[in-house]
Amino acid sequence: MGWMLAAYLALSTAAGPDLEALFPAELAGWTRTRAVETYDPKTVFDYMDGHAEIFLTYRFQRIWVGFYRRGEQHATVEVYDMGEPAEAFGIWSNDLEGDPVEGMQEARYLGGILRGWQGRYFGQVQGEAETPEVAALCRQAAPHLGRQLGPAGPPPKLLGTLPREPLALNRLRYFHRDSNLNSFYYIHTLNVLALDGTTRGAFADGVLGGAAVKVCVIEYPAKEPCERGWQGYCTRVMSKSAHAVSAGERCETMAADKWTGVRKMRGPRGQFRLAFCFDAATEALCRRGLALLADQSHRE
């Protein structure tokens, strides 16, 4: 994974894309109505008041917006510079719904909205309503944005701690903060896992023992916040009767046929991590899921 990131960085340009080429005067039969607008973390709320928080949970740098019109219909083309591919993947992974569209990395289309990522950029095209013209704009914009935004980038390295097999993983997500994790899988109203911008998390759905399961790995920058996350989860989420499999592992049934477990583990370079297995059908399967995560973490 490291060589992929190095290759991407060598090919990418720090100056950013050519805005005139990225937002042409005409695109798929739509006409740009005014100059491209740019917003940074301090001004982004002027553009999307009340909706920018999720972008700021990642390492959002700036957004460029092109405004387009076709007849009485209006649409926006948005390109977010997220600083690095992992962050672009992360914001994209907060909404995995939609039909695949060719032209950008993992682009999806649903309800008049196109979402995809390309290298360090996240792109979104959105009409005021879903119409055939908006759908055509989205599907033609994807390859245009893909070409203009440069080479594809690698997914977050931490995703490599989630074993694709035998867990048959799908719907992989990447996050930093508790608000993101709670949108994937609700943990607690409080930030019991001590997550902040320095933590990194990988989450996925999967199958274990023929039943659905969810797995997660959180990496902390140091031992102390990892210990706070461990203590917070064990005392705020789990009960005193949770099964102490070992000094660094706990399992407990949260509902009928739904076991949850947490395990301390270390990465190959000594990284401090917590592994989670959610909604396993039995305690044995929960422990098996945690063991698979620990094994994959050492072999990453």
C-alpha cells in the first residue's frame, strides 16, 4: 500500500486542477451560469450552512463549485480537495448507496446525485430534482471529472487490517470521529472511544458463521488515548458482567443472537489499536471475529 501512495503523490500536483478545464462553459448540454466559486474551512458555511460539519471531520482543504443550468433546471458540480486519497475515500464512504457509474473511483448515482472520489478529491454533482437531464449530466460528468482530477489514489491503508476473507467484507468505511462512526453503527451519545482527528478507523459489514456481522478497527496515535477508548467502551457500553476472555478482550450479548466484543491489539509497527466485532450470532463467533482482526493486524 505504501508504494501506491508514493506513486500517487509523485503523479499528483499540489497546485490543484485546472479550473477552466474542470468546470467548462458547457458540460453535457448544460451551461455554466457564473464564475467558479471557492470556499475553504473558514468560509465553507457560507456555501452550505448546516451541512459542512461532516466534511470538517475529515481533512477538508477547499471546495470549488460550478453552477450549471439547462432550461429551467439547475445543478451544481462540486469538487472537494480533501488533501490526500484516504480522506477523499473517507468522505465518500459516508454514503454508499446508488448504482455504480464509470469514470471516477467508485462513483455512485442515486436520486439525481453523483458521488465519487479520484485521488485526493471528492466529487459530487447534484440537480434540484431527479430528471433525465440531471441523470445524463451526472453520468457524463463522472468520466470528465475523473480525467481532469488526475490519477486514481489508494484507499486508506487501515482498511488492510480488515480481512476480506473469510469475513466476505463489503461496504467498507473510513473515519476519524465518533459522529461518523455513530452514523455507521451507533455506539453512545458520548465520545466513549476517545476519538478525534488523530484517530483512524476502518469499518465494514461482513458475514461470519453464515450470519451478518460488522467489524471495526480503530488506531490511536499513542497508548494513553487507546486506553481511554478501551476503558470508555468497557464501562459505558458493556456491563460489569461482560465476559473477560483475557485481560485485553471482552465479549457480551447485547440482544438475542447479537454478541459484541472488543480487543486490544498492536500493529506490526507497534500501533495501538482496538478491534471490535458487532452483532455476531454467538460468543464463539464474536471471539473468532476478534481473532481474525488481530491476526490480520499483525500481518498488515
